[in-house]
Amino acid sequence: MSGNNSKLLKIRALDVSYGSVQVLFGIDLDVTPGEIVSIIGPNGAGKSTVIKAVIGIAPAQRGSIHFKGREITRQPAHEIPALGIGYVPQGRIVFAEMTVTENLEMGAFLLKDGKRVRDAVDRVFSEFPRLHERRKQNAGRLSGGEQQMLAIGRALMLDPELVILDEPSLGLSPKYVDIIFEKLMGLKEQGRTLLMVEQNAARALSVSDHAYALELGKNRFSDTGQALLNNTDVRKMYLGGA
Amino acid sequence: MMELLDPIVLTQFAVGGILAGALYALLACGLNLVFGVMKVINLAHAELMLLGSFLTWLLFTTFEIHPLVALPFIMVVLFFFGYGLQRVLIERIVGTTELSSLMVTYGLAIIMMNLGLLIFSSDFKAVPALQGAWFLWDEIIISIPRGVAGIVALLVTLSVYLFLEKARIGKAIRAVAEHADVALICGIDVVKIRMITFGLSAAMAGAAGVMLSMIYSFSPETGPDFILKCFAIIIIGGMGNFAGAFFGGLLLGVVEAFTAGFISTQWAEGVAYMLLVIILLVRPTGLRGKAHA
């Protein structure tokens, strides 16, 4: 078997522009099944845009995106979850005026069978007991960390192979940053594959099997998380010196 | 003046006001549903209502079909009319400025009104399908058409509310209203949900039109009075808030009834806007509205 076919996600020469402003220039990225892969880089490097192109909410002008060997470039966003990709948006966006349970139900909107939806809700509740305790409350009343758990739980409702997270630790208290990273490791142990964008580069690299460092919309470095963590250029450019 | 403070008279006003307010509530909830989901203020909402009224009148005068029998049929017709309207017209202005949505829907209202004048002339029509009165405790008089119209309006509004709260598609409508982009990545076809939402809103307007035809005389030019009042109601209740529009509608009905009883019917026509000013002075986001960040 060639190495390419063993990739869960494969991005080649991806260009993305918003209007006349080009944000990504020929990005290449691979995600191997079972790994945690991180994209790091300063603000404006185009990190989030890469994953937004994957889930179909940023327009890919050129290049290709393959998931499980199937081309998904320019696939409409609402068709992405059915393929086995879950997405946790930046800023832990939940449906604030809907209950915790209803938020999870939305994650399984594609399932028309109520029994399967309830089973999936129960599965997420067993993984996040805190959400179960607060199941009848409106999501707007949860703490920031609980909302992030809910956003992750919602992305897990369809039992996706690949979970994509946009800045999972942004704006959380240190205690919840620990809890969330622990959860991400737990997801990996369950056999799921994770692709995340993270401003907390040191933390992200320490849990990543593989990582990509972007600069101004281009690939700059890519290696194992540990290797990037030890790379002096990476330390200088992305980890604030030291 | 003293006889106006008689509890029976007061109850009479309140009951009449709630029944009239139920029709406002049904209409305003439909208008607010579209605003909540796509931030489009549909100035043609009252014309959709009148489409329901004229269909009722046609079915009644041509085939002698009773308005209450025609109701489900007319709601289905209006649903698909709204669904198609969203697909060909309104979808194009979703996400643009509020000014363009006002211009497009105002244009639509004018086209519908003039088509109505062309087909039906400006003569007033009425559908006298129900007559008579109920007497509650021998003293409170409720005209049967108004009683039936009010109760049906309440039932339709309640059904839509339950649909939004409990049904899979209803929940998806609420999700799209909150965060269309997150709903999209949950696998919800947001464009289709908006078509269903506009269809639902049009079906509610159609139901209001059926009820209107039984209690008022109407012409193709009846729309503007209603749309302005509905607009006042959704601001009073809170923009985009379903329950707010419901209680705002009932409140307006009751306040109008008391104003008509204590002062005059002319004053009742203007009281919606006075109520609007007072509520906005006390609570600028409306009764159930949230402060915008």
C-alpha cells in the first residue's frame, strides 16, 4: 500500500481567498488515522482557514482535500458530518437558548430515528457526566468550560472518525484547559483521530503526534510534535523564545 | 363612567380583547419567526394573510366551503407559497442589509396588493359563515365568529410553538435562528430550513387570514394597518422572540379593547404605537428581548 492511501485526511496545494485577499498559499497537510495533529502559528497565519476549508465553510480556490480517499473539496458544509467528521467551532459556540440535551440532539440532526439519537445522547452523557447533571438547563447558563465540553460532545454525536477542533483551549481557565486536553487524549485512546488548531502551541505540540507550523498562509515547518517542540527556530518563532 | 367599572363590563372587555389579541398574536408570531431565523422583516406578511382571506372568500362564495373546513387546505397552500417565495426571492436577501430586505418585501407587498386590486377590485369582502353569540354566565356576550376566530388563532399559535419546541425540524429552526453556521456544521441544510420557516410563517399568516375573513370586512388594501400593528407588537414583545410576540399580541388586543371601551374606537387604532413608545421607554429591548452586545 502506498502511504497516501493510509491517510485519513490529505490536503494538497490548497489556496483559499476571501474576496480579493488570499489567505492560504499551497497548503499541504496529512492526517494519519489514530493521531493527534495540530496546526500552530501566529494570528493571521491562516490556521483556522485550513480547517474551515476542510469542513466546507471557507472557499477552496485551488488544490484538493481528500477524506478517506474521497475528494471533499468544495463539498457543502452540511454534508460533511455524514462523512464522519465532527467539528468543534472556535469560541465554544453552543445554542445558548436551547437545553444541553437539545444541543446534543442537533449534533445528531442527520439521524431521523429518535431511539438512535437518544442512545447517542446517553453515550455522550456517560463520557461527560457534568453535562448529564445540567441536561435540562439552557446551554447559555453553563460555564465556559462546560460549554466547551458540550461543543465537543455535540461533535461526537455521530461517532466521527475525525474530530476537528478550532482553538479548544481559547479563553478557558487553566483548570479547564487541563480537563479539555485530558479529554482530547481520551478521545485518541478511543481510536479517534484529531485535527486541531491551537494558539497554546507548546501545549498542543506536547500532545501531538504530528504538527504543522504555518506562517502567512504557507507551510513553514512540519514534524512530530516533540521534534517541533525541540526545534530552536520553532521555539523562537512560535513559542515566544525560551 | 361608573357603569364602565362594573366587573361584568370589565370582563367583557378583557375577553373581547384576548380574542382579538389572539389574531394579532398569530400574525405577529409568524412575522417574528421569519425575523428570528433570517433577520428579514417581511413587510408582505399582511398580504400573505389577505391571500388567505381571499382564498377563504373564493371557496366560500364559489363552492360554499366553510372557512373552518378550508383552513387546513389554505394553510397548506400558503406553506408552499411561502416555501417557494423563500426559494426564488427571499433567500437572495438573507444576510444582506436590513434595508434591502425591507425594500424587497415592501415591493412584494405592493405587487401583491395591486394584483389583489386587479383581480378583486377595492370593494370590501366578508365571509359571513358564522353568526350568533355565546353567553358566559348569562352576562358576558361573545360573538361566535370572534370567539371561534380567537380560539382557532390560539390553537394554531400553540401548535407552532410546540412544533418549534419538540419536533426535530422545529429544533433545527431554533438552532438556525441562533447560529446558522454552527447549525450548518451539524449537518442541517440551512437553506432548506429557511424555506420551511418562511413556509410556516406564511401558513400562520394564511390561518390568520381565514380568521380575519370571518370577523372583519377586508379589501386588498387592508394589509398596511395590520403590518404596522404587528411590527409594533414584535418590538413590544422583543424582536425574534416567539413568546414575546405572542404576549405582545394579546396585550395589544386587551389594551385596544379597553381603550375602545373607555375612550373611543378611534383612539384604539392608535394605542399600539403609544404602547410601543411606553414600553421602549421602560424596556428598550422589548418585554422579552435581550440586550444586544
